Amino acid sequence: MNLDEQRYKYRALDDWFRTPQGHHLGEAWTVQLAQCHTCLRGDRLLQIGLCGDNLWLDSLLFNQKYVFTPCSDAPKASFVGSPQALPFHRNSMDTILAPMTCEIFGRDSHPLDEIDRVLKPMGFAVFLGINPLSLWGMAQSLYGLPGFGRASIIPTSSLLLRRALRARGYHQEAFEAFYYVPPFQDELWIKKFLFLNDMGKLVSFFPAGFYCLVMQKYQCPLSPLRRVPGEVFLLPG
């Protein structure tokens, strides 16, 4: 996937998170991340992609928070470039948030190796994804959701994602399926069905639309001075 395609998809995702659907999902993900407050804290946090107002960032306890996007015109971006070539030192981030990252790139071109390279040993990678078996996943696969359809979002199975990360030495820290509201666009209908977010945990009428997966990188720490010869990357100050 070239850089222009990445920009197009990430702009569409940013725009979608500003819709009523995206805003309510952002609130729901904020609640999910708050339940992981004991592990999601540290010095440096990197988020891949802008997602509207990024409601969850303010509640996360990190000294430095960075947002990385391929969109050069994004006013709130900390760094600009391709997620497939992150411009940071190896083992330089404590936590990486990847909202819809695998959905943007698909299975064949996802940047998991780059996330693994930049993440510190014992650091956390957090993924927000669409459940392919949910109403959201089926709607996107059949006719494309507004905003998501323009970005050609591909729902990614959490099982396949976990398998790929375990092959890289990660262990699952937390997993939660959430957001049972069907893919309505109208704010009124969304509010009428918000009760399903509570009821769905007790009586599941249909699978949750999204999942939050937290994986920890198990690896012996390297010396902070050690890096591959010829590798020149930016370390945020």
C-alpha cells in the first residue's frame, strides 16, 4: 500500500471518529482502556493514526504522548510518515495504541513488525478492531459502512491477530469484546440503543461490534545504547 492510499484511509478514519457513531465508540473505548489503568502507564505512549478527538488519550497516565499519522495536513499529529516505517529507535515506546490499524492495512501489509521493533520489552500493544462476525463486521463486508466503506476497512479477527502476536513472543494481558449498538448513523437511534452496551454483557443477543486487545511483549531487555549499525531513527525528546 503506497503512502497516498494510507493518507486517504487514515483521513477517512479520522473523519468517521467525528461522526455520532465514531464519537460513541470513542467513549466506549475510553471506558475499556480505563479498566487497564494498572498496566497502561509509563513514560512514552505512541498512537498510530488520528481518531477524531482521541477521547481516551487524556485519561492515560504517560509523561509523553505522541500521535503518528501519514497525513501531513493533520494539525494534531506529532509525527508524519508511514506506519510501515516508524521513525523511532528500537525499543523506544512503553505502549503503542493501534486503533483500526490492522483494518486499515489488512493481513498482508499490517505493520506488526514495526510495532514490535519500536515497542520496549515488556511493553504493551493495544488494538481496537472490528469483530468480523458482528453486525458491524457483516455490514462492512456486505455493503460498506459510511466512512469505513470509503476507507476500505477490512474487519480483522482477534484470533488471527493474537496468533500473529504470540508468534512474535507476546502474551495476552487483556481482551474485551464491547459495543453492542448496531451500526446506526442517526444520533437519536444510537442513543435509544445505548442500553445494549450494558445488556449485551449479560444477555448477548448478537456478538459485540468491537474488541480491545492488550498484548504484552515478553523479551529480554536490550541495552539502551545498542542499535543496529546504520539504523538512524528519531527518538522523541
